[in-house]
Amino acid sequence: MNQAVIQLMVSGALMGLVYALVAYGFQLTYATSKSINFGQGELVMLSAFFSLTLTNLGLPYYLMIPGGLLFGVVAGLFVERAGVRLALEQKSEGWILMTIILGLFGVSAAENIWGRDDRPFPTPIPTEPMQFFDISITPLEISVAIGVVMIMVIIELFKRKTLLGKAFEAVSADRDAAELMGISATRTIMLSYGLSGLVAALAGILVSPITTVGPTMASALVLKAFSVAVVAGLESGFGVVIVGLFLGSLESLTSFYVGSGWREAPGLVLLILALAVRPTGIFGKAVIRKV
Amino acid sequence: MRRAILTTLLAGLFATQAYAADSIKIAITGPFSGGSAPMGSSMRDGAKIAIAEINAAGGIKVGAKMLKFEVLERDDEAKNERGALIAQELASMNDLSGVIGTVNTGVCLAGDKHLQEKGITKIITPAAGSASMTQWSKAKVKDLSIFRLAAHDGIQAAMVVSEAINRKYTKVAMLYDSTNYGVSGRDDMAEQIKKQGNILQVVTTDKFNIGDKDMTAQLLRAKNGGAQAVLIWGIGPELAAVANGMAKIGLKVPLIGGWTLSMSNFIDNSAKNGNGTLMPQTFIEEPITPKAKNFISAYHKAYNVKRIPSPVSAAQGYDAVFIFAAAVKQAQSIDTKKIKLALEDLKEPVQGVITTWKKPFSTWDPANEESHEAFRRDQVVMGMVQDGHVVFGNDADRKRLISNATSVKGKK
């Protein structure tokens, strides 16, 4: 029985890492602009479809990945330019509706271009399960874990070690002060949306071989990711990983012990608890308001 | 001047009437997009091959005229509300001879009442959920214009359970999706397990939702319970997630379930993990008879595919058109009510691709839905997934079908 628990936690945790990656995309843009792309899930889906097209055109896996990621970056920049920039300039909350609308537009576009069917996503990574202490894990799942952790480490290092990254941090800390120091906030926000698109594309490429690709593939994913981002707090990259792993395992365990119909419950309960008890998130910093 | 207008109007009136009487207008409805599309579009395409064959031969002789089929297509997107709207539209047409189609049981429940009210003849295919016919027997309808050409879930559940018993299994897990179709499939299976002597012990009964990808929890319960087979009722994408999940946790037992396990989106998305999966089929894409060979190659050629997305749907769509055409010929009319009467008492056997249909329907009896159900147990076979194709699961079935076909020929 104990072994079943571990198996469930491992399988759930791996899905949880994907939630974390999508949640990380929310954080990146929130840090610089206090705005979120509510169409993040659709970016995941569009990038997955685009990568699938590249694969079908005969591109090998290692060339398809940069192509898919590049598409993600361009799509992220497009969202920023079309949906977010004007709203931010006018200090309005219009970006909420705009990003949702862009997302819906993305779904319609995908339905028209690629059709509404779920499709398999070919991958060279083997899907035969391997046994570790009687726990089955597929190399594909391990690749998801490695991919998620790697991209987050790279981006975090970029933010901390490079000049451009420091600008990023500066804008998130205090936009006005950063502008006075000669850092272009607009450019930094563009950068954050580009990175957020990159993260979405990677999530799409990693998760598609497991979940298949379809216009609605990300709708469930993005809700979970949102819970993860809010529960962890919108500031902590490390936090989303922890909360993602936790929520993923919890969902698996709930659907085993309580019933498969209750699978979605823990995410929602956590979300409500977090909002009621600690609105800034477990790993978030308390906001100090100067009067 | 006024007379001139009147004559033109009259002429126009006659012209449209003459046009209407020159063709047999039927509607084909079903989901041509979305998760159920492999079934809907195969059914439509199979039906259109039959129509093309009939029209190419000049049509059907009604009175002194040769009438050709004219087809209306309607995509219900597998949505109940779309289905209801389409049924209302069709029910309002005065010159419609009949309707063929519908894949989703929920769509039948939402729409068919409008057709029944107007007495428009419909052959349901391939929707298999029991409720689409039992709704009429429960309501004790006296006269019914709805027929079905599909192996209904009652037959299928019986086959699924007896397959597990024949394979000497004693412990099974039962999984189903949370839609109308899945839940009624679960009930049918549970009832059959009881009926067939409670030989099978159900170690777990579990559901999943449309769109679920991770089935680890449900499958671990099955594995821990020592299930020797997973009996399942759902549709393509989620079935594939179950097959993939089973491979992952090393649950190496067969998946046995409703005919939806032959959908292309199950077969493609589960790839080699789907091998060995068993499901009832009314048609296997194997050219075992000359009629089947012609049909399969006609389909491949017409739609430029190497595999029919849902062979069962395509074959049923094809046969439904020929049965309908036979009724038109017997009724000597394009009036939908007369066609209905003819369907209930078809004198001539109809050569279909599935079988030779002898009196597929009889006069509606509210106490027995089978009066409007064409399929019986022995027209259905067990199919098995094998490297991307559905083949015969039991060789005895193949031999039976071949000998049936040759014996019919012998009689001729």
C-alpha cells in the first residue's frame, strides 16, 4: 500500500511540475508589469500545435524545440504589444479582458487551422516505464521534470547574474526608480512577456506527448497553474515549484483515497484557504503600503 | 400584366414541385468536428458512397420516374443543443423523406422528439446508448418513426461481460466516463454481470471526466485489487489516456469495452499500448467478402485514406442508406410516413456490407424496443486492436461471417 502512495505522489508531482511551469509564466510578467496573461494556457496550446506542425514537416526533435520556443517568444511579444501595452500606459485594467480575448482568438484560430481533434505528439524519448524501487516512471516523465527545472534555473540565473536580468529585477522592485536610472520599463516588460511565452512553449512541448495536443488541452492546466501561482505567491519562483509538486501529489492522493470525482477539489480548497488566510501567497512578500 | 405575373408565379410553383418530386431528399446529421468526429464523418462518408452508387445506377424507380437521392448535411458538433435545433429545422421541412445519423446518445435524446412529433422517419446510426430507444418504450409511444441500425449497448455490454468470462477471468475493474453514455454503459455492464451468474467480481468501479489525462489513481486501485481485465465505457481520447496509464503502472491486462475503443483517436493516441484491446464491432475493415472488399476500396479511394477512421460507422451509414432505399422502393413513394410503414415490413432482403438484412425492423411494439432495432447479437463480432488496425478478436467470428456470406450467395 505504501508503494501505491509513493507511486501516486510521484505521478502527481510530475503533473504538478507542469502546473508550476505555467504558473512561472504568470509570475514573470507579474513581476515587471503587475499584469498577467490570462491566455497563457492558449499560448501553451498554440506553441504545442506549432511544434507538432514542425515535426510533421520532418524537422528532427532537437531542431523542432528551438522553433517551438521561438514561436512562443513571438507569441508572448504579440500578446504584450496587442493586449497589454496600451492598457498599462493608460493605467487601466483593460489587459485582463484583452488577454482573455486574445486567448479565445487563439482557440478559434487553432480550431480552424489544426482542427478540433486531439492528436498524438511524437517524441523520440521512450515511453516504456522504468522501475525504481517498484515505482514506475517513464523517461518521458523524467524529461518533463528535467526540462521544467532546467528552464527555471536558467531564467533565475539570468535574472540574478546578467545586466539585462538585473534590469528586470529593478523594474519589478520599483518601476519608477528603475526608469529614473535609465532602464526602459517598456522594454523590460516586453522581455518578461517574451520569456513568459518561451516558458509556455516549453510547457507545451514537454507535456504534449503525455496529454496529446488539442485546442482545449490547456484549459484545465491553466486553472491549476493559477491556483499554484496564487497559493505560492506571485513573487517566488522557488515557491511555485514547491506548491506545484504539493498540489500535484495531493490531487493524485485525493482521487485515490476520496474518489476520482474529487480530483479538482484540493486545488480549489487550497486557493480559497490561501486567499482567506494569506492573500500574498505562502512564499509571497507582505505588501507594505506607504501612506 | 397581372396575368403574366400570375402565370410566372404558377410556373414557379410547379417548377419547384416538379423539382421536389424528382429527388428523394434525406438529411445526414452527426458530429463532423470534435472528439466524436471520426464516427460522424465516417458515417456520413459511408452513407454518401451508398448514395453515389444508387444515383450512378439511375436512382430508385418510384412510379414511372427514376428518383435520385438529394442529401442535406448538418453538423451537430456532438452538442445536445445543436442537435435539438437541427431536429427542429428538419421537422419543419415538408418534403423531407427521412433522416440518417446521430452519433451521440445525448443528441438523440435532445432532438428526436421533434422528428417523432412530425412523424419523420429516422434511422439512428451509430449512436449506441440504450436510452435513445428506451425513451420511447418508457413513454409508451404507440407509433414510432425512429429506427436504429447500431449494436445497442445492451448487446455490447453482454458481449463485453461474456468475453471476460470466456477468458476465465474472475476479477475485473470497471471504469466509465461521467457522461450519459459512460454512466449508462456502467449500469448495463453491472446488470450483465449479475445476469451472467455473478462470476465476475468487480474489484473497483471508478469514473473519469472528459479531458482527464492522468488515470493513475483509478488504475492503481484496479491493480491493487488484482483485476485481470479492465471493463470500460468512454470515448476515444480518455480511453487512450487509460491505455497509456495502464502501460505506465505496469497493469498488463486487456482493456475490454464498448465499440468506441475502435475510434481512430483511441488507436492513434494509445499506439502500441492499445494492442490487445477488445470491443464489439459490427464491421471489421478486412476484405473478407466481395461486398466488403468493394466498399473498403471505394471508401479508401473516394476519401484518399488508408484506413477508415471508424469502419463501424462507415459500414452502418452505408447499410442504412440501402435499407432506406429499399423502403422507398417498396413504398413507391417519397412520403416519409409511407417509407416508415415499408421499413417496418421490408419484403425483400437488403444486401448490405455488414450482412444481408432480412426484415431488420417490425411494427413498433412499446414493450419491446427490439422491434425497431436492426441488430441482434449474432451480427456483432469481437474486434481487437492490432498495430493501428482493428482485426477480428476471435477467428470463429471471421469464419462465421464468411460462411454466412457464401450461403446467401448459394441461395441466389
